[in-house]
Amino acid sequence: MNPRLATADYSFPLLAWQQSLRLARDMGFTGIDVSLFEGRSHLKPTEALAQPERAGSEVRRAVENAGLVVADVFGIPGATFADLCPNHPEAAVRRKSRDYFERILQFALACNSHHLSLLPGIVFEEEGIAASLSRCADELAWRCEKAAQAGIRFSVEGHIGSIIPRPELAEQLLVQVPALSLTLDLGHFIAQGIAQEQADPLIPRASHVHARCANPQRLQASFKHNAIDFADLVRKLADHAYSGWFAVEYVWIDWEHCNEVDNVSETILLRDHLRSIGESLR
């Protein structure tokens, strides 16, 4: 297996966006995950999604000029996980969330991205997990249909604070939404003390992978203190004929201690580790 390696523009937030693209190219990556994060990405979601086709075309040209391709478009529409949440109890918010989805889908198409990642939703305590999960499944199924019509693979990331923070909950959602795939980030499970093998049932449904070191004390850790068995993950993905990207996805935000490692150095170390794993599987 020869892993297709990308990194994320949001890994290097203190650089100008064009500089982050050049850095990704200079580090030997061929793909880039492009972010539209409200309040914290280089690209401003409000501006980009006002004219998504125009903005997406501009992004595609910039990425291609840097010698890269867009591996994934990753959208987070609000400052909190509840903002424009797909499964929000209020119908007016869900309508706005659907409009957001249609706009970011247009943006992804114009970027020439074949993959779109979003967050899945949250549990609304006033109604409980069963009702929140049921509405989540309905809304994500609608998004899967729209994405398929556009020729884009749509996925959600199971993350700390989401409706699917644990592998067994992600499995429940995937059963309810057969067309849905996952942006798989084992760090969100490992950081909670969940054994890596508990996420094995999710591997066949992975369409994008976020690779980042973690351990039971840290969602984001140095390579030296990493507890994720990436060799096991890559082998199991290869067994399921995984053809998506491995995005080395360090972040630099003041959340869950995710601003305490050297992103450039750790990105290079993990890049080299993934390359060596790929070479061993040839």
C-alpha cells in the first residue's frame, strides 16, 4: 500500500494561507485538506459561501499552483458544536444548516474536491440521545443523497463533544445511515482511554483519515508520546481496500491542550512514519 498523504491548511494557522500551501508542498505532501472553520480558518466561511462557486474556483487554482490537490473540504459552521448543527431541534436552524450544506457542497465541487467532511451533530440534553440520534440520521441521510448526486463522498467525524464520541455510537449511526462514511480520527477515542481495537468495526466505513498522535492523556501528543498503532490502522485499512487520503492533521487551538506540540516537526515525523509503514506493505 502506498498511502496518499495530505496535510491540513489549519495545521499552520500563523502562516498566511498561501504560505501554508507552499509549506505542505515543500514537506512533500501531494494533498491538502481545506478548512472552512467559523472564526478560525484562513478562509472565511461567510465570504466563501456567499459565492461558493467563485470562491471554490479560486481555491482550486491556488492549490493547483502550489502543486497540490484538494484532498478534503472540512467545514465547521459555528463557534460551538450546536451552531447550525444538522440535528438541531429547531426547524429554522435545520433549514439554515441545510442551506449551509448545499453551499459548502458547491464550494467543494468548485475546488475539485471529491470529499467533504462535516461534524455529525450533538446530543441535545432536553430530549436525550435517542431523539437526537434519530434526527441526526434523517438529516445526514439527506446530505448523503445530495452529495452523491454531486459526485462527492460525504463523511462525518466522530469527535469528543459530538453525538458519536465513542465507536459503538458511531456504529449505531452508520447502521441507520448506510450511505454515510466516516472521517476517522482515532485520537478522539484514544484520548478517552478507549482501546484502539474497539474502533476496528468503523474501518470499512472510513473514507478519509485524520492522522495525529494521541494518548489517553492528550487528544494531540508528540510522536514520542504517541499511543496509536498506525501500522495496525494502515494494515487494516489496506485489507478493506481503502483508497482515501491520510491527512496528517495537527491543529493549533486552545482546546484539549491542542497547542502544546511543534506542529511542523510532528507533521514531518508522522509523515515519515506513515511512509515507512506503506513501504513495508508493498
